[in-house]
Amino acid sequence: MKLKVVGLACVAVVSLSAFGCSSDSGESGSGGNGGSGGTGSVGECMPTAAECYADGPTGPGAECLAKTDNSNSDVWTGRFSYLKIDKPPALANQLIQNIVVNKGIALNQEACNETGDGTFTWLIEFNSTTGKLKTGGGDPITDPKAGGCFVSIPNSNPALDVKPATVDVTVDDDGKFAASVEGVVVPIFLDVEKTKVILLPLHGIAFDGQFSADRNCVGKYNGDIFTASNLCQPDTTTGETEWTTGGHLKGYITIEEAEDVYIDDLSTSLCAQIAGPDWKGQPDGKCSDTAAWQAGERPEGDWCAETNAPATADCKNAWALEAGFAASAIKINGDCQ
């Protein structure tokens, strides 16, 4: 596999710390906990194609377009189907959400109202027997029914060794879950052929959220509230979003590592995008292009990486990240070969 590493980032929130039990992202739509199993809604904008569901538009997991059924399994497998960034504000804008996040996470299934690339894959696998969560990045999804796999990319720098992490997780009888992950490097592929990738090292991660009753959904797809008159798209003027989140995560990214993440579509580094125009130097739109950076100064963060806590006068070398997410059941075929 030929890889061109176009960026590196360190997020200790996975610190994107965790998934919230219900959405606090202010999103429109009902069913923040994913709803109950096998009760998918058939509205005028809900897809009807068989490829969109595990077992049809009223079958298990239909409310989140699940591609497999976890109902009768001790292992619940899924993929982030939506990620809504709430903090920092510079990453919460619609441009970043659409160009960088949604485009990669959304599958390439026009019949299912998804027109993304499926190249940004974040997998979650809960084992209810052992009480373990396995999470990490996966290969691009080209056949959603066939599923995905956990990807590993060896690296000479141990901190950037791409591989899934396995940790303890708690899940109660209502499907509420919580877990903490010390660190994991999530690859964001930029094409199906995997010739370009952004490596996103995440640290101090904690997840919390709530499954649907059949363990197929975290959150839901909002197609049941969309209208054909609006081309089956969310009405952003009223605050509608494509998905309702059912989980939450928060964490941090260090300033130095954010500088190593370059966003080609925006011609800027992640550091400069977060820090603002004063830190967008020339010629490449990076923090390190500025005279201030070269003189040893750094943008001011709101988080301290050493303590994984809010910044102080003596430690402000990171930015806090928070995001809501939705996840949908998908088959996971172990580790990629």
C-alpha cells in the first residue's frame, strides 16, 4: 500500500473523550437515543432501496440505515455515520463540517441519500460478554453490506502507530455506555485507493452514548422529517441536520500536532484554521509560516495537554475538542489484511 502522509494531529479528547448519552449539539429531530429496534419510519424521504438497510425500511436498525443486525449477537459492531464538531468554534462552522467531515464519513450510496466518499471510517466494536470496546480507524467503505475492518499502519514513531485500541466499557440495561481510551491514531483517508491519508493521533479519550434497544443505532437518520419539496435535505434555516446524534465525545489536540495536519481543500494547516487569520502565514497558510511562530511564539490554547484539563497561565498548549456523533451497525471483519 502506497501512502502519502499529508498530515498528523494529536487529539486527546477522545478525549474526544466520550460519547454523550443524548445529543447536546442542538440538533433537530427526535430519537436521540436511536429509538427502538425494528421500528424504522417510512417517510417520503426515507430510502427504499434494499442496499440501505439490514432488513428493509421497517427492519432492525432502519432508523439509522444500519447495514447489519446486532440484535441477536453478543458483539455489537458499528461505524460513525455522522460527527458534528461543537468545539473549537473554528472547526464547528459549516465549511469544515461539509468539506472535511461529512464528505469523508458519509457513504457513497446515492440511493440511500448519502453522497459522500466513505473514506473516513471510525469503527466501534462492543463485546458484551467480555466488557471490552475495540475502536479505531478502518479502510474506506466501498461495499457497506460487506462491511469494514480495523486498519493498522506501522510507523517508526510509536506515538503514530496506527492500530485499534481495546479498553474496558460499561453498558447498562438501557443501552447507555461509557469508555475511556488513553490514545488511538485514527487514519482519515482522502481517497478510496488510500494513496493519501491524514493521521489523527487522539489521546485521553472518553466515549459515552446510548444504543437503540436492538443495539444497532446510536442516534438516528432524520430522513423521516425531511420533505420532497426541499429535495429531501435538512432545512438548515430551522436548525435541521441530516442526523440526530446519540453520543458525545470530547478531548483535545495539541497545538504542535495540529500544525502538522494540513487541510488541502482549505489550503491551511489545522493550527491556522483554529488559531485564526493572524496565524495563517505565507506561502502555505500554516502557523509555522508566520514570524511569530519562527520567533518561538505559539497560539494560545484553551487546554493543557499535560494535565488533560483547562488551560492555565503556565500551560496552554492544546485546544479542547467536543463533538456529537451518530453510529450505525455495520459488519466488522476483524483486522484488515
